[in-house]
Amino acid sequence: MALHCTIVTPEKAILDVEAERVTVPGHDGEIGILPRHARLLAKLGVGVLKVTSGGRTQELFVEGGFVQVADDKVTVLTDSAKPIQDVDVKSAESLVDELRGKGRGKEFAAAKHRYLTMKRIKDRFNRS
């Protein structure tokens, strides 16, 4: 038994595969999804989305969105989904510096959180 996993951004469908397991970065923590999972609608956080298919795991960096699980179908709607190796920590760091200089509190905090998450993920993958 398998899951049908679809990942969609505003620009295009990123992934449309049969999967054994999907792990998403929920807003409040990681959510593991296996076949026959209960129905679910959840807000995504910033982090790594993993799709295991055919014994291989694809890892994508996502920035928020929603996940819906129903009848062995996993649908992810997100603003951005990039392969881990394409994560650009330097551009996130320069955005944090720019917003810090402008004194925009809320935007600065969000950009800083995004940068720190990206950096943690990139550091983890550089060690492996």
C-alpha cells in the first residue's frame, strides 16, 4: 500500500509520486505520514519535507503552507519547495542584515527565523 504525494507551489507542481512515507515540517513540529493515516489538515512551518519513494528519500526545503491527508493522498501547498542542495543561506543572511538596518521588527524576526532554520538545515546536510 502506498501514498500518493503531490507538492504544489504557486508556479508549478514540484512532485507527484507514489510514496511509502512522507514527513512534513508542521507548524508545531514534524509530522510523519504513512499509508492509512487519519485525515489531516495542518499548517506547515519552515523546514525539511521528506518523501520516501522506491527506497529513496527526496528532501525539500519548504517555507510554510498547508498539508492535507485524506484517503492515502498527501497534498502539500507551499510558497516555495527547493531541493536541500539549492538552499541559499547567503541570500537569507543578507535579507536579515537589510531588515535589521531598516528597523522592521516583525519582518526582521521572520527573516531571522527563516535564515536560522536554513542555516541549521544546510549545516546538518554539510556534515552528512
